[in-house]
Amino acid sequence: MIKDFFKGFWKENPTFVQVLGTCPTLAVTTKVEFGLSMGLATTFVVICSSVVISLIRKLVPDQVRIAMYTVIIALFVTAADYFLRANFYEISKALGPYVPLIVVNCIILGRAEAFASKNGVLKSFLDALGMGLGFTCSLMVIGAIREILGSGAIFGIEIMPNGFTDWVVMILPAGAFITFGLLTGLFNILNSKFKK
């Protein structure tokens, strides 16, 4: 059962292996705190929806299962969105429409269909937790690289030396694509070496 948790970090990482949730990955990772916030919101939604779907999996007819999953996911996305707006308004504003769009995030719907609908509550919880934390770590790594190179700081703490010229491109969409592409390539190289 523990392998269900760890596969989200490396073997089936949603960002670098499955290439899911790419839109928020590229859009919100201008800063580490935005990546962390988006990752935690997604983790909350994937855990809660996976547990509920696992609990009711035998009660939902096949004809309406996707619609039912979407309604369950939307419930938890709304809760996460309202929580962010009420307690972390600036972060909520910075994330913009990407928190409500978690409803259609392939990571969550994919885990619901591929795993939670076929497994018990504990396994579904561990799978969702691993996938959510794997996604969160991915967003934070991309955000850290972009923030350090784009502004010379991370979490408001200056990292780069005084003479460093900020690479403005890194906080623009092009920087997101460059960082994502290089990290995905590195991930694939390391995966192929581990397999050998």
C-alpha cells in the first residue's frame, strides 16, 4: 500500500511523467508561494474527492459516474476556492481562475476514474495524497527556479549576488515553458537511467 503513496512523487508524477495539469503548472508558478498554494488546493481536492468516490463507488451506476465525479470534485473545489478567498485573498487573486479550474484538472478526474473508483478508501487516500504532494512538489520546484532566476529572490529573501541581472523571461510564459521542458527532459533522463 505504501507504493500507492510514493508513485506520485516519481514513477507516476502527474507533472513530469503523466504531463497532467499543465495549464496551472505553467500559469501559476511565477513564485514558489503560488505553486505551493495551487498544489495544496489541488491536494485537498484530490484527497477529499478520492475518499468520497471510493466510499460510494459501488452505489453509482456506470452511466452517471463521470457526472457524479464532477459534482463531487466541484464541491471540494468550491470549498478550497472560498477558503483561499476568505483567508488568503492576495494569493487567491494571484491564482485567478486556476483554482476554480481544478474541477476539470485531469489529475483529479483521472485519479477518480483510474484509482478511487476501483479501490478501497485507504488505498485511494494514499494514492491521492501521493499524487497531490507530487504535484505540489513539482509546482514548487518550477516556481523556485523561475522566481530565483526571474527576480533573484525566493519567498522575498535575496538569493542571487548583487551583480546578478534578473532574467525577466523566467517570470513570463516563455520562462514557464523553458523550465517545464528542461525539467521534464531531466526527469525522463533520470527515469531511463534508473530503469537500467
